[in-house]
Amino acid sequence: MDRSCNANILEKVLEYLTKHHEFDKTGATQENKDSWDKKYVEVEDEVLFNLILAANFLDVKDLLDLTCKTVAEYIKQCRTPEEIRQRFNIPNDFTPEEEEEVRKENAWCDETL
């Protein structure tokens, strides 16, 4: 993690750790933990990606798993590469010819859907 990680992200990591410590002390149900986790990751993409970086750097495996799973769920909701690019504001750097070539090379993917 570079030094651009701001205090807000570290506070979010601390919030996660504190709440999960509290869950462990009180014997909270998995349902309560899952409900809290779901609300916790309802943040802007920039915050979510910074949480991934912080969790990785700080070796907070459960937080890393939660945040990566959230991104994976967002990707699974997309049907096409274009939808993924749009969802995550990723510019398309392929020429139309390159796109067509990639589609031809990966035509088998469409057949399995």
C-alpha cells in the first residue's frame, strides 16, 4: 500500500476489525455478521478498491475476502465486457479490429452461456 492511503480508509478498516472483535466477544450469529458486512461494503468503488489494498497490505484476510467477493459479485452481474467497463469506468483501449479478433478467439465462451 502506498502512502496515498488516507485516514478515512484506515478508519474503515479499524471499524471492520472492531465490529468483528465485538461479534466474536458476544457470540453473534453468522446472519448478524453477514448483514453487517453487507452494509459495510455498500460504499463507492474508490473506497472499496482502497479497502482491498489496505486489507491486503495489513493482512486482514477476512476483510480482503469480503471486499474481493463484493467486486466479484459486481462483475458477475455484468453480461458483457462492455458492461464491466461501464460499471467500473474502464476505458476501452481496443481498436474495433482488435475487439473482433478477441471475440473470434473466445467464441467458445458464448457457446457455454
